[in-house]
Amino acid sequence: MLIEALQMAWPAVLESFFVSLAGMIDTMMVATMGSYAVAAVGLTQQPKFISLTLFFAINVAVSAIVARRKGEQKRRAANEMLVTALAVCTVLCILITVLFLIWTPALMRIAGSNADTHDSAVVYFRIIMGGSFFNIITMLINSAQRGSGNTRISMTTNLVSSCVNILFNYLLIGGHFGFPALGVAGAALATVLGTVVAFIMSVRSLFLKDSYVSIPLILREKIVPVKDAFQNIIRLGSNMCVENLAMRVGFLATALLAARLGTDEFAAHNVGMNLLGLTFSFADGMQAAGVALSGQALGAGEKEQAKQYGSICQHIGLGISVFLSVLLIFGGRWFFGLYFSEPHIVDMGVMICRFMCVIVLLQISQIIFGACLRAAGDVRYTLAASLVSVTIIRTVVTWLLVSVFHLGLMGIWLGILSDQITRFVLLGHRFRQGKWVDIKL
């Protein structure tokens, strides 16, 4: 089982790692224009994730249901789920994209923009949102592929996409080889071009002969959106959507409080969040393996095997987190020095890394626990856990430490730590109880 988990996990881990790495390099290239540019791009992150909330929820539902149907050996039902989700996502994408494009200036002000960051943030966000369709459909297809156990396709598409993103960052941010120097707008265009390439590759994956979710099969059997699949999307996705929104409230509150500390502090915070995102990539890869393996085992009626797969993925993730924690202890100053030449900002980064040494030990395990619960359909509990930990505890603790006790960035990261501890305890307890394996989908 350990070998099977590793074989499933390593492509997903590499995929998430390279996506996060591309985001970090993106920020690093933007940083050449100054801390205001890093802050401007950082302002767009929470509005962007809020726009994707519904789609993240649908992706979790699709991955869980496809994994369960594969375990039940119901290939047609798995493909019905994909077709239904594609129809739903296309309609929602058009609606949400138009609304967010109209509201962009207001959203950036809500996110905490000021005179030196507002215009750049608006430009960046509008370009990203304009190309969101390619990103949304790519994520959906990759989620279905992951649920079927094929994590390599998702890895390949995102690896190539990341390379394209980095290449066009170089060409378009500073202007090289005859390309215009577009600054922040160039970084946004590079990101969109990367997602277009990923979109083409992910669609192509559905034509491969060994693909469990398959366009030739869909066309041959005339598969169309069905009511049962839509109901499953609503049942699982609605809880996940509320959970994601609840989490975004906490994340947005943290970002707003960090933005009010000043441009340099917010720039250091955003680089710290990028680094935390890189550590998250390992958890994301392990949770993909956990969802596929546990979901397929539950579909086949192997409840104890589902628990074992979850435990194995968590133990692998814990080993990875210890290694990452050591790197953060010794490499924080070097890492922030890649982004900033100002000693006071680098010192902020060193402090942030000290908090992340502990956070990463909790983050990877709690994400894997939550993934197994969601794969089984225990989405009400994960929703409650997120409401308590992110929306309430993180927001309240961060506000108190920053606004009342005036701890600055230290207060921001103590708030993040309080959230991670709470989720680790709540989700770990639920996982060990084992009741999640009895839920039917």
C-alpha cells in the first residue's frame, strides 16, 4: 500500500510544487519593479480565489465521485459526472467572470489597495479574470483525472504551463527579445498564456485511449448531463462552497490587516504566503493521492483499506513536513534575500519563516485528514471545522493581536498559526474516529 500511495502521490506532488514555484518566480520577477508591485499582485490573490470558490467546490465533488464510481466499476457514471460538471462550470464561469470584471476597482479597494498599488492591481486582476475560463476548465478536467487515479496527466499539464508562464514572464515583464516591457500586466498575460497551454493539454488528455474519463466514450455512448450527477454536485459542492467562502473570509481578513501595516510589510507577508503555498503544494499532492485511493477503496467496499490509505498518506506527508521545517529554519534569510535587497524587509521574512517552521508541521497533516473526509462525503464536518478555525478563530485572534496589541506582522502569523492548530486538532480527531467511511455517495 505504501508503494501504491507513493506512485499515486509523486506526480501530484510535483504538479503542485511546480505550480507554486511558478507563482513564486512570478512574484520574484515582479519584485524587480519594487515592493509596490509585489503588494499590488498580492492584493488580487484573495479576490481571485473568491471568484474560484464555486469551482474549487465542484472540483472536490467531481474528484470524490469519479474515484467512488471507479471503485464501483461504473465508468459511464463517472463520465456523466464530468459532462455535467463541464456544463455547470461553463455557465457559472461566464456569469462570474463578467461580474468580477465589472466590480474589479471596488474589489481592489475592499482588498486594501492604496494610491501606489490600486491601478496596477486593477490591471493585473482584469487580465487574470479575462482568461479564467481556461484555468477553470483545466482544473475541472484535472480533478476528474485525479479522481480516476491518473495524477500524471495533471502533473504534465501544469508543469508545461508553469514553464510557459515563466518564459513569458521574462519576455513580457521587463521586455526582452523585442517584446514590450509590460510590467505587472506582462506578468498577468504570462499567467493566462500558461493556462491556455494547460487547457489544450488537459482537453487532449480526454482523447487518450487509457483515459478513464474519455471524450470518445462520451460521444460514442451519447453521454449528456444527468440529474443524479447534478444532485451530487449540489449536495457535496454546496457544503464545500460554503466552506471555501468561510475560509476566504478568514484569509481576506488576514490580508486586509496585513495590507494596513504598510507596503513593505504587506510585500513581505505576500512573499511569506507564496512560500507557505510552496509547502502547501506537497500537502496538495498527498491529498490528491488520499482522495483517489480512499475514494476508490470506499467504492469497492473496503472501508479499512480506505483508513489505511489515509494514514499512509498522512505519515508520508508528516515526513515531508519535517524536512521542509528544517529548510525553513536555515534558509529563510537566503530565500527572502532573493526578493528584497532592503535588510528590514528581509528581517521580517526571517521572522515569518520561524512561524512557518511550526505551521508546515500542522498544515500538511490537516490537509490530508480533510481530503479523506471530503472524499468520503463528510463535508458538513469539514465545513464546521473551517468555520470555527479559519472564519472565527483566525479572524478574531489576528484582529486582536494586530489592532489591539499592535504586534504587526507577528500578530498576523500568530493568527495563521492559531488556525492551523485548530484545524489539525479538529480534522485529526474526526479522521481517527473512523465514522467517515460509513457515508454513502
